Amino acid sequence: MLVESQTAVLLTSVVCGVGALLMVVQTVSGHRAAKDKIQRARNRRTESLQRAEQEVLRYKQLHPSCDSAVILSLSLSELTKQLREGSLCPEDVFYSYMQKTLAVHKKLNCCTEILLESFDQLRTVGSNKDGLLYGVPISIKENVSYKNCDCTCGVIINLSQPAKKDSVIVEVLKKQGAIPFTKTNLPQALLNYDCSNPIFGQTINPYNPQKTSGGSSGGEGALIGGGGSILGIGSDIGGSIRIPASFCGICGFKPTTGRLSSKGIVPIYRGQKCVLSSPGPLARDVDSLALCMQALLCDNMFSLDPTVPPLPFNLQTYQSSKPLRIGYLEHDGYTQPPPCMIRSLREVKALLEQAGHTVRPRHCSISSKSRRSSCFCFRKGGPVDPCLKPQIHLYSIPHWLKRILKFLLKPFVSSASLSAPEVWKQHADVEDYISETIAHWRKYNIDVLLCPMIGPAFNFLYCGLSSLTMIYNLLNFPAGAVPVSTVTAQDEEDLKHFKGLYQDTWDKLHKLAVSGAEGLPVAVQCVALPWQDELCLRFMKEVEQLVKHKKN
């Protein structure tokens, strides 16, 4: 079996090499044509940053008593309370966060532009004083539509195509009194767990400049982790909210797909239905995630997007103190987390048991399904980000070469090019897998699941996909990441003996990706059944509180 696998890898490498050569020839002219577009986008970002700096300087000169340090130290619940009461004014909050964002961006390269309309919105925000997020500056991922701004997804051909209107989420946030003030960086084509693209460059981790902030909502993770934003909106199709949260030491939540409107959340390729994307919040604590969900799940959203089920946030479920029946797993049969993640997971398990919750080990394996990826966005030319090149070379193989590869690899691997009946069969397999998983949960009578997160933060140029997070997109289960610990010197020592489940190339790469992480945040993942978003958040809150209590 090992020989067969090695043969498959060798054949794939040879064919990919030919495909890469063909791609280089096809895209040289595209590189030249893309330079002007890239430069214009960078100029726009520079101009917006400079304008913001000028506005902040002017405001600080006129209001020297504004205590930014105090404002930035407040939690979202404390901040909204003081804004409602009038002990804080939206202007002081806005300019404090704008100033901090500019400083964080200079270190981490996390913003793609400042939303200059936010200065105008600040002057009229008083009309939304009753909103749950009145006066709160909010950052949004670059692929979240904002009128007159590009949603490039880090891809050249999407430049100079500004959105004609705000996404539904942005509209609702504004109605709730929030002020979207910056867009944040993402990886090219949203395709990996790094955060770099040829337009806006590499975003780095707020804890270690030699590490990535994660992807694809990596700009959000870096900005919030660095203190430049108190609440952000990202999107998640394989862990793209949870992974940056894990890497940057913050909280991130992927709701059930369909719970929040996806209108105006720009994907790299429309029509993909097998693994579903979901917009969701990132913040410093779980209460902030819950408040954001409560603000978004309102009549305004249900009216703007009738495809969203009119299910308001269930505050009673979130605030419940009823003991939980918790499933527990340390790996999924496919990906073995490094020692620091297992240690932290076991520590959280012990805390939950001590608090009176029932924790039941649960065995799970990931069935590997073939999937087809499309990277049409690169075919018209333009530079490819270094972290994506191995993937893009594979995707860009000409059709005739794919047919040869399919024939050669047929004895070893599933086909990467599916006919219509095969696609339908794949979707049916997914439906069966979801039903089987839910039945498994019910058999063991569990409410929620505690399982590993990807982490700690990767070194640069280690992109890829992980079953640890993507499986819950496939299942469409709500899932969130909560920071619980940091990597210790002993964890790094134990990593030297890490071999993974299969001792193959991927396990070796995983070990290299997470090495050198002492002091970096470590997170766990909390999961619930579909439409039980409030229960998932309640579980996340329980973990967060128990960890804080232990530290204190």
C-alpha cells in the first residue's frame, strides 16, 4: 500500500511539474498587465491610510482629554453599555480604534483599506442610538461587500470592480449603530491557511512576526489579536474564521450555514454546494460573539434576505447553566494535532468534568471524499502567491493532461474529475455522512463536542486543508474556537517526537509548520448540531470562563 501511495505521489508530481511549466508560459503576459491594477489598489490603500492618519491627528489635537488606553481596554459589553449611557461618545471610541488600527497595520499589514465613508457615518450614527452595537467600530473581511469598494479575494481580475451595494450583514450592522471602518486582508482566492496575496502582501501574526495570522480571515485575526478592532466579520468554508482565531489568540465562531445572510459575501467561485461557507464574527471574547449574533439575527436581516430563517437569537439558551453532555475526541482518524493542542484539550476536559459536566469519549473517523476544485480566477494571468503555487499548479493542469493523470492514477486514487452522476453520488454520500454523524451523536446522547483546533500558528508557506475544521463545514455544524493556553517549552520538546498518525509526508510537513511556537496561543474547538448556534456559543463561554477561573 505504501508503494502504491508513493507511486501516486510521484506520478502526480511529474504531471504537476508539466502543468506548472505550461502555466508559467500562459501567465507571463498576464503579469505585465496586472502590475498597473495592483499599483492602483495599493495607491488607494495608501491614500485611505493617510487620510485616516490626518483625521486622527486632527481629532486628537482638538480632544486631548480622550483616554484611548481606557477605551481600548473595555470589553464589547462594557463599551456598548457606556456608549448607551452616554459616559462615552462614539467619536472618542471611533478615533481611538482608528489610531490603534493604523499602528497595528504598520506592524502586521492586516488592512486592505480604510473605509472613508465611516467618517461620514460617524456624524450621523446618533440616529441609531437604540441599536445593540451603537457607536461600535467594526472591521470586515475584504470579501464582505461594501458599496464602492472592491472585493478582490486577493485575485487580480477582481480589481476595479467595486460593489454596487453593501452586503446584507453590513446593512444590518449599520442599522444596529455599528460603524464598519476598515477592510482586512486575506489569502489569494481564499484557498489556504496563510494570509498573503500579490495585491496587498503578507499579513503576519500579532504574537510572532515569523508566523502567519492564519486564513482565510487572517487580516481579521491579526487586527483583533493586535488590539486594533473589537469586533470583526469573517467567512468560513474550511476553518477560515476558526483558524485565524486560533493562531491569533482570539475567539471565532462559524454559525450554521443559512443562519446569517450570505448576500454580498463574495466567494472565489459561485455554485459550490457540497461544502458550505458561512459568515461569522471574530472577537476577543465569547460574549462579544454572542452580542454580534444577537444584533444580526433581527427583523432587518430577515426582511433584507427572506432566505434566512426568522430565528432570533435565543438568549435563554446562551445564558443557561444546565450541565452539558459533552462528546470528546483528540483526533479524527486523519489529522493528529501536535502535543500542545492535545495537552490543552485534556486540561479543558478535566476542567469541564470538575465543573459537573459529563464528558464522554467519542470515536470518529473522516471518510475521504474526492472533490473537484476550480481556479478559474488564475486562468487570465497574474501573479500567484508563493504559498498557493503547489495547489495552483495542480489546478491549472490542462484538461488533456488531467485525463492522462486520471488514467494513470485510477488504480490508486479517486478521480478528481467527476461526471454529473458522480457529482450527484458524492452529494448523496455527504447527505448520508451527515445523517450517520447525527445518529452517532444521538446514540451517545451528547449535546456538544469538544475537539482539537488547528494550531499553533503555522510558519510561512505551509498552506493546505485540514479535516479538523473542514469536516464541520461539510456537516454544517456550528463551531467555534476558544483560546485556552499557550505553547510551553515542554510542548516544543515533545514536538520533537511527534510522528502523526501515518508518519507520511503530510505529518512531517505538519510538524515543520507548527515548530518554533513557544508562547503562542493554543485553542480548542467547540461544536454543536445544526441550528444549535446558541448552544455552541454557550459551550464556548463555559470553556472560556473555566479557563479564566483556573488562571485567576
